[in-house]
Amino acid sequence: MGVRTGSNAPLGCPAFGVAHADDKDFPLGTIVNGYDSATGTHAEYIWLQSPTAIAVGDDVDFNATTYDATEATADTGAADAIVASADGEYAWFKLKARQPLA
């Protein structure tokens, strides 16, 4: 399990900087705005489960029904892993910029 210092989740949410072994009580797919003081950026983050091991910085896609994260080809995923997570762990993933609605 990886630990990243300087990330601040909103109150009442699991911490940004760690992967969590058991957080089934927190709703998968939750999207929050947060500030990552390690990078100095405000962003949107989504709460997902990692069915396989994922490394920090990996591009991921996710199933919008089960909210399982899966590795994606570099620069094609919907989100970036901000912490390493093992099989079955839960973590926040930084959503990439969304396109405006046409």
C-alpha cells in the first residue's frame, strides 16, 4: 500500500494519500473536489476499487456500474492513480479534465 503525503480529502471522506483495504461503507463512484498540496492542484477525484494492482501515475478507466478501475493505455484513461493500490483495495483517482458539453 502506497502513502502520499500532502493530499487533503474533504471532511468525512477517506484520506487521499492511502489505499484502503476495506471501505465498503463509503459509496463507490463518489466524486469530490479536493486540493492536492503535494502537486499544488485542485481537481476532481473519484472513489474506485482496484481489482488488480495499480501503480502511482497509471492511467485508468473505470466501469460506471461497478466502479472497478482498470489500467488503460498511457494518456487514454479517464483518471490517474494518485496512490498505489493492491488487488481489492479502494482509493481515490484523479479525474482528467472533462470535455464541456456541446
